[in-house]
Amino acid sequence: MGTFFPIHADVIADLEQALSQETRDHLKQAADRIVSAKEAGGRVVIVTGSGPNLHEGVTTLIAELIDKGIVDGVTTSSAVVAHEMAGTLDRVRRVDGTQCGFSPDELPLGGHFELSLLDEQQMETLAREMPLDRPLLQRLRETEGDEIIKAAGNMAYPLGYRTERIAVEVLQRAKVEGRPFEEVAGRGADPRTMIGAGWRAGVPVLVTIPQLVGGGGVGLAIGDSLSITERAARIARMMAEADVIVESAVALTQEIHDGPFETFTGHGIWAARDGHPVYSLRDKTLIRFDLDPGLQRVWEIERRSSTVQEAINRGLPKTKLLKVPFRMEMSGFARLPGSLPVVGDIGVLWPILAADVARRLQIDLEFLPCPQQTEAGRQMRESIVRNVGFLCRDTMLNLSDSRRAPDISSPAASC
């Protein structure tokens, strides 16, 4: 895809030096397991949340890792798909909505309304697809407000509204072709998004069932594109084929990687009895990037004394027994023999891990993120705004089985 935003080795070294020795050790172990799996022809699957994964450049990095053959499958949220359809990150002007004619009841908390700061070519692309409220656009341009970079689309006009509308067309095409919404959207998405890179590489990128809500109309359309059972089965196949699973700032993972067809945690016991295809997490590596030190503590307790499993065996509440605020995903994670917690900021952890893995696999990366609170991180976010375009409707509608990538750097530029 061409050089995008490479980070130099000295920046990575500085990030690593600021980590605790324990976190550095666990990051090295994580890289060891990924490299060993890839060298043996194995598969790596990433389980992502939204929010920080977008803002820290992690989803853009995962697109790069898909393109380079390091990542073989992704689960994510409907919110991430919606933002990637709009270009991942964009620049907006945030104004007082009441000054633009909106009643307070129409506006979100804070009373803000947002204008997508698009260039004239991008605005004309949207004008060919839907009627634009030109008077509203003029009022938004003339109203004083703050300019910020945020997750793309969302509540900004007209890009957020366009994403909601185009989701209906993506859903219709998905149903006609019998494909997941994410796959159909991916063929028109920018190559530097996970859904865009996934489609081009034939790598599945799927929204999990707990993460269907949160993407507005996009989430509804994703949910309507496949039955719940088929979505669970597709994700189960992805997890069954994985040797290493990396969770990145995501909640409710016990309902993601060990869902209704997984047997090690017991959830899939009746599916197995009824003859459905099932799989086990028993021999898999499960790496979790998380800010919560409680995850590390529960993992360590389980390694010393099997307290989590004992609580389950005795039917006791784990929170009281462990004296740690207990999140649902801690249970299966702590009990899994191949689990590995890495506690820290994903904006710091991911570039260190990706650089190490790429170096050892002798792969050149054209993009590495940097923590958004740093100057390099600020430049990275600006680069994403400039270089990652919104979904191209024409490409989405005109491509089907062919996986050839359009000869463009950004689909939005050609629409």
C-alpha cells in the first residue's frame, strides 16, 4: 500500500523502556508465541474493541498486519465497522447545535452538533449519492466551534448520516449475495481499514454478537445480514483455526472466543452432544492487552492455587473468594493454560509488539502507531485523517467475487 506512517526504532525503544520489567517480559513472550505460530504455518486472530483501538491507530495497524500476512482473522464491533466505513478518523467542527436551529431535545449530552470537514471533491461525492442540506451546511460553516479529530462519521453531518444511509444498501447487497455485511462493505472500504484489508486478503473480519450494538444503523444492518446462529458459527470457525488469539481493549470476551460452540469452558457441551461442530481453547494461546491490573492479579492467583477453578467447582462467587472486582472475561482467561496478560496502554503495547514480530519474521511494515498523547501520535492521527478515505459506494456495488484491489490509494478519491 506504500509507506504510510513508519515509526523509527529509537521511538519504539523509548516506549519499551518506560514499561515495567514484567510487562516487557510478557510482551516478549507474546511476540515469541506469535512468531512461533507463524513460522509453523499457524494462524493469528485479533479480538478488538472500539474506542481506543481506533484512536491509538491499532485498527489501522491491524489492517497493515493483515496485508503483510501476519493476521489471519479479526473480530470487532459494529462501531468500528461504522467508523471504518467513514474513514476511521476524521476532522470535524463541533458547534452549539441550538445555534444551528436544533432543539435541545434533538441533541446529545452537551448540546453539540458536528460538521464533517471534507474537501470539495469529497462533498460532491456525497452530493451525488444523497440530497445535501445546503442551508444546514452553511449554518454549520458559519457557526463558531472547535475543530477536533475523532472517530470518523458517527454524529457528524453529512458523513455520519451518509454512513447510516449507505448501510441499507450494503445490507441489501449482502442479503442478495449471501455474504456478511462486513465483507460487502469491505470491498468498497479503504485498504487501510480492517474491513478493506480483510476483503482484499480473503481474511474474515466479523462483528461479534455482544458487539452488534453501538454502531447505530450500521449495527442493525450487520445484525440483519446473518442469523445469530450463522454469525456464531463463523466466529467459532475462525477461533477453531487460530493458534494465537490477541484481545485488544475489549469487554465481554467470554461470550466471544468461548461462545456456544467452545468446549473447554463448558459452554459448548450440549452443542457437542447434539453433534454440532465444536472447538476447544485448551491448546491455544490467548493474549490479552488490558489496563486493569486486576486481570494480572487473578491470572497470578490462578497459576498459584487454581482458585478460580475451585470457586467454579464449589459454586462459589469468585469476587468474594478472590477479593478482586471480577469481570466476566477473567474467568475463562485465567483458567486457560495458554493465557498471557499484558497490562498497559494499547497505544504503547501494540507498536512494540508489532515491530518485534515484524523484525523477527523479516517483514517491513509501512505503518506503526504511536500513543496519541505523544507528538508522534498526534502526527499519526493527522496522517490517518489525510490518507484513509471513506467507503466508495461504486466500488462496493461493482465488485463481487473478484478480490482485486482498485488501483487507487483511497477509494473515496475515485468516487
